[in-house]
Amino acid sequence: MIDRMLAPAPPSQSMTIYYQPRDWISPWSNDENFQTLPVDQEICSILHRGRAKDALPIIEETLGAADINADQRQRLLFLKAIALAETHETKGAIQILDQLIASTPDQWEFYFHRWQLRLLALDEQGAKADREAGMKLNPKQFSQDFSPTSGVF
């Protein structure tokens, strides 16, 4: 179960959900046509235990494998962005998310994480643009308030 902390808020205000990148990953896919790699569960488990530095070499090694398809490569790049965010390598994580958005602009998750990381990097214009783009794809998710200033960060 994903462990998210909800900050206490007065009834008149919305709840703030603290953003931790690792809370937003799962080794399981809702798409029956997409087969995750066996190593996907291992990577997710390592990330959930807060050991992103240990996950990065596994991700890199798997990305170098010749037998992964485009969807699996995209998934591994996403996990790499999460691992980089967890290790405070915000710029590298944003660069990967830039690539993912360029190749698949209809994935709200990519905008969501870049939005949060841009907030962390104090890029208000970029964060605003990502939130607006994400709002078109998943209004419910992007209408919530998230705080990048607690948890890992």
C-alpha cells in the first residue's frame, strides 16, 4: 500500500499531499498488453525502501539489454527519473522526463513528476506549464495540492 502522509488542514482548505517520488510507482501495470520486466518488481521494491542509489545501477544495466522493447525502455527511464529525484538529482530527473514527454505527450504521470520537480527547483513558470498540460490529461490529479517540501526533499 502506498504510504502518503496527509497534512492536517482546516475544513475550509484542501488537504496537502506530500510528494515523495517513490510513492508514485508500482511494479504492476493496468494494461494487460504491457508486460513489465521481471526486474521491475525488484527495482520498485528497492525504491520503496528508500535505496534509490542501489536501484540506479540495476536500471542502467537493464536499459543496456538488447531484448527490451520500447515500452519497457520507457518504463525503465521513468524509474530512473524517480530514482534520480530520490537522490536529489533533480536536473537529471527533469531531463529524463523531458525526453519521456517528447516521446509520449499523453502520459499525465510524466507531467506530474516534472511539475513537482520544477516546483522543487523553483521553476514556477515551468511548473505552471506542466500543471496546465497535466490538467488537460487528468484534471482530478492536477487539481490537488502537493507539497514537494517534505518527505524526501
